[in-house]
Amino acid sequence: MADDLSAQLAGRTVLVTGGAGLIGSRIAACLRRVGARPVSLCTLDAYPRRTYRDLFGVDPTDPNVIVGNIQNPALVGRTVAECDYVIHAAALADVAACTRRPMAAIHTNISGTQVLLDAVASCGRIRRLVFVSSASVYGNGDPDDWTRPDEEHRTVRKLLEAVHGRVPPQFHEHAPLRPMSAYANSKAWGERQTALALGAAGTSYAIVRYFSVYGEPQVVKEDSHSWVVAWFASRAALGLPLHLNGGGHQVRDLVHVDDVATATVRALVAPRAHDETINVGTGVPTTIRMVADLIADQYPGTRFAQSPLPTGDPLGGYASIHRMEAVLGWRPQIALREGVARYARWLSETPEAVPRWLRAASEGPTS
């Protein structure tokens, strides 16, 4: 992987918006490994500063880390003008936060995206922009597209059919978009606007739709219901019960953050990715309850608790990865069982990744 990417990216400068976050920092690390120079533009306000420094490996004093807002046209314009490629990963990426504060989602995910697109379209030197989108744009999919169980995924699909009277849909890139939350709606807009703005300017772009990203060094955020592996592992490590929202029957396609970073960097230079939309997932459907069981394997004695399904949380589905394999010439390398075990080991070795407010909860009632 590194050799072919190095041939195309060595010595190139790549702007990574949101480059200090979990995914952005892994993308930046991947770019450095292949000889590129990542420039991270980020606000550094989604986590405590020590999280960026100690867990994500981001040094705010690094000249290649620009602390600023994607909504600042002058700053974005100056930064874009120095770059060869752009990966747009900056977003208010928490479904619950976007639901509580839709105007914040509009400011960051829509206004900020437009500022960046304007800068890229007018710059004339950007070889390609990769827009980071989300599988949330599919919602619960189109019932007309639901398929019958196949042998590989028969067990989980039979479970979903028994519980919900349906089998989980496999999401294909050509499917209609049915966003169910403010976050998903902002990402659907960003996809269309990227195609409109850069298509008109003649600038190459690719859209990557991430499915459920997990893996070290992911840490949980208060009042969020995203990042299920990190949530479950952190709670289990403290002896807290795992909350199965809606019974845990939602289907997700969990893809490790290292695989997500690799796919994104490949989309930056793959010739066939020009003006394409690509799912980034594993192609394996997994229920939230199955994730809880994998976590319980790592933490014997783990208890489960039932809780309501949050607003905007889809029943979900899983990725079709045929286009990803064909366009990027690659498929994810880290299986979920291995990835969960890796995360549990990392959490054991990095206890400071469990936030203080969650530790405080373990000292109070747990039922």
C-alpha cells in the first residue's frame, strides 16, 4: 500500500480539515507515512486539549497544525493556496449534538463546507478534494431494495427479520438518500454541493461515505450516543452496564479507523475515484447487541440494560463494498473481533482515555 501511494504523494502538501480529530489525525499519520506533508486545519475545541496531545498525537505548536475555523474565508483561502490536495473531514460529526443544536451543524457542516469549496474552486491548483460523508445519508434505506438473506450473513439478517419484520438493507452508492437527522441532512447537502461547485470548476473530487468508525484512540463524548465500541468498552471497564438503545437491534457496518484513513488517502489519488462516490465499510452487517457481546467477551461479568432509541438513530444497514474494491483496489484489513480486542487492550494500557465524568458515574448508582 505504501509504495504506490508514496509514488503519487511523496513531497505533496495535503490540507486535512478537521485534521486534529480522531479520523483526521489518523489520516494525517497515514499521509506522513507515504511521504506527504499534511497540513491540519482545526478548531481544537471538540475535546480537551490534552486529548489531542496525549491520545491523538497532535501538537498545537507544530507549524503544520493551524488552529482556526473552517468558516474563515481568508484563512481557508490562504491555506488552500499552499496545497496540492484537500481532504475535508471537518464537521460537527455527532448526531446527538447536531440534533440538539442544528444551527451549529449548519454553521460548520454547511457554511464551512461552502467556504472551503469556494476556495478550492477559485484556487485552480488543487488536484483533488475528498469530501468526507457518512452512511447516515442512507437513513433506513429504501424498503424496495431490501434483499433476502444470503449464506454469509444469514444469522444476523434472520434476527433482524424476526425482530423488525425486515432484513437489513445493503446500501449501494446509487441508492436514494433518505437522511433522518440534522447531521445526515448536512452531509447529504455537502455531497451535492461538492459535485455542483467542483464540477463547475473542473476540479476533481471524490466522496467517501464512512460507515460506523471505531478503534483506538477513540474516546467518548458526554451526551453522545455515537462511537459504540468506545462507549461500551469504557463503560464495561468501569463495571457500568451497557445501554442497548432500542434493544440493540440496529444494524451497523463497523470499520476500523486505520482502514478508514487508508481508504481516504487512496481515494485522494486513485484514477478511478475521479468524481466518484464510494462507500467505506466492511460489507458485514453487525447488530449493536452483537457489538455488546464482543465487548462482554473482553470484560467478563458485563451487564446489559435496555434504553429508548434516540431521535434520529436509524435502524441502519451495511455497505456494499464492490465499488470501493474496484475503484480503490483495496478492502479493509481489520476484522471487528480483532478491532474490538485491540481497543480493549489499548484502553487497558491507556486508562486516561476514560474521561473523568464517566469515572464519576461509576461511583454512583449503576442501575
